Amino acid sequence: MASQRLCTLILLLLPAISLISPSQSATCISQKFTNNKLYTHCNDLPSLNSFLHWTYDSANSSVSIAFIAPPAKPDGWVAWALNPTGTGMAGAQALVAFKDAQGVMTVKTFNISSYATIEEGKLSFDVPEKTAEYSGGLMTIFATVVLPEKGKTVVNQVWQVGASVSNGFPAKHEFQPANLNSKGSLDLLRGQTTGGGSGGNGRLKKKNIHGILNAVSWGIMFPIGIIIARYVRTFESADPAWFYLHVFCQSSAYVIGVTGWGTGLKLGSESKGIRYTGHRNIGIALFSLATLQIFALFLRPKKDHKYRYYWNIYHHGLGYTVLVLGIINVFKGLNILDPAKKWKSAYVIVISALGLIALLLEAITWVVVLRKKSSKSTKPYDGYNGQGRQQPLAP
Ligand SMILES: *[C@@H]1O[C@H](CO)[C@@H](O)[C@H](O)[C@H]1NC(C)=O
Ligand SMILES: *[C@@H]1O[C@H](CO)[C@@H](O)[C@H](O)[C@H]1NC(C)=O
């Protein structure tokens, strides 16, 4: 049977699909600035959920940047630095943003000559412009810096976030792996960063795995399972088979979907300051509804039980809600992850094909049902099938 093969094929392909990861997907591309500033490059930095946007001007060897990061606490600080003499914190020439005593965002410059000597004051290069903003849990530093060495376009950057500020001085940050890996080199021309750790790639990989698991389960397998239940059972020869197929398809979709849902919760808890409320809420609703559907399997009354009618309404109602919400959430997720265009197109093609198959089967079902009806009317006493079985078209 075609649908069985499809369902099994997807199960078999799953590990293969997850090995291909849509690269080049970056969150920073979709970030907008309130002052309508545009930058030629951006990177999702490999740790601390931070982003750097920049435009390099070779004529005067200056670079204007926007650095975005969530402070560890709302009254904390964020910092971005160039290190002309080394790769880490020692030697870094830092721009630090925080709320001043009046609660207004400010940017101060700090000369971090060593871990012990952090002094507010001039940096070893010019900073003609610096401002900061705080909104939605994120602090943004806007600045222009004149590069310390003219023409040297690969620089060492360091960034950091902290939880509090006392007397205009940023308090010590944490020493978690993310805080220690927040450094790397930045190629101002090619728009690439190399990180101190593998955190960034790790995060992207996790997002891709999350996307693939959920798109396959909620976005493809659940719809196939519904198609099987609605159309395959019209054919009497497929009678008990469609049921087991439906249960098999939906329970494997559920297992994969819940795994994907778990990866989503983990991603959500790791990304402070950035919330995709709609995507998250639909995800939680999907998990709850699908779990109710699993219960439906165990609570199913016999076919001729008087409550079976209500069970059908409950099961089918939830099923179609999961179908619609699942597809909506796959598109929402695709917009967030923003992978290469081909991934979105691939999903659109798959879901349109399924829609087309459903449409075709709907037509066939009508023909079959009408034929049955007309043959029934010529044989008035052969009504057993019609009463005992459900109407094939009852949604
Ligand atoms: C560098 O030149 C650009 C345009 O030529 C100008 O907008 C920018 O302010 C200059 N930067 C500095 C630091 O002089
Ligand atoms: C930064 O501090 C170090 C040590 O105190 C000092 O040698 C250096 O000149 C300072 N840099 C600037 C730009 O003031």
C-alpha cells in the first residue's frame, strides 16, 4: 500500500535527513534596528546568545558595529571589545553598556590591561561614536571604532555579559563555559567569525535537529496518518489494516514529535531574552492535544457503544486541530530558523503533494460511497454494513 510505504520511508529516511544540516542559517539576518540602521555583515556569535552586525569602511579603516546580547540580569551589563594584543580578556579594549544611576543606557570604555586592572578610560583606538539601547531583554551597543592597525581586517573580538553594576563599574561575570568561550577572530571583509568554542555551531545544529524532527512528525507524519484514517478505510478490503497503520503512523509521529518538542523546550530555556511566544505556545498546545489523542486510543468505546459517537467527535476534532496547528507551527519555525530557501520550498512541495493526494482520495471516496448507497437502495435488506460500520465520510 502506498501510504504504508510512505510512512515507513519517512521513518527510514529520518536519520539520513538529520545528517544534512542546513548551513548558512543565521538569526541575525532577520534582526532589525529601531533607528533603521543597516549593516553589511552580521554573525550569530558562538556563545552567550549574542550577535554582531557591522559595516567596514576601508577608506578610513573604521568599522561601525551593533552588538546585541541579553545581560545576565536586567540590571546587568553587556560588553564588546577588540583585543589588539591578544585573544582573550587580558588586553581587551572594551565597550561596556549598562543602565546608569538614572536608569538611562550608557556606554563606557574600559581598558582591561589584565584581569586585575580594569580601568575606565580611553582605549588604545578612537571610538568616535557610542550609544546603547535596552529593549525586550536585549542590550544593543552601537559604536564606530577606528581600527588600531590600518588595513588589518582580521581582528580579535571578545564579548561578555554580567548580572550587575555597582558605582558605574560592571561586576564580575560568571565563569561558565559560555562566558569563557566568548571570544574569537572576526574577518571584517568576509564576514566570518571563528569562535573560541564550538558553542555556536552546536546551537545551530540543535536548532536544525529540532526543526527536522518537528517538521517530519507534526508537519508530515501526522497528516499522512490522518489521510490513512480518513480515506484508506473506505476500501472494505483494507478494514483492520488501515486502523493499525493509522495507530502505527501516529504513535511513531508522536514519539518523534515529543522528542522534537523536548529539544524545543531546551532551546527555549537556553536562549535568554529572545522569545518566540507564538511558536512556543502552539508547540505546547500541540504536545497537549497529541497526548490527549494517545489517551483517545485507550478510551475508545466499541463501535456500537452509545458513546462512540461522542468519542468520534472528540478524536476527530483534536486530530484536525493538531493537523492545522502542526503545519502552522512548522512554517513559524521555518521563519525563525530561516534556513536556506530550499528547505522551505521542500516542505511546501511535500505538504502540497499531501494536500493533492487528500483531494484526490476525497473524490474517490465520494464515488465509492455513492456507489454503495445506490447498490444499497436496490437491496433494501442488506443493511447490516451500513448500520454497524461508521459512515466512511464522517470526519
Ligand atoms: C569614515 O568614512 C565614512 C564615509 O566615508 C564616514 O561616514 C565615517 O564617519 C568615517 N568614520 C570615521 C571614524 O571617520
Ligand atoms: C591601559 O592600561 C595599561 C596598564 O595600566 C597602560 O599601560 C595602557 O597605556 C593603557 N591604555 C590606554 C589606551 O590608556
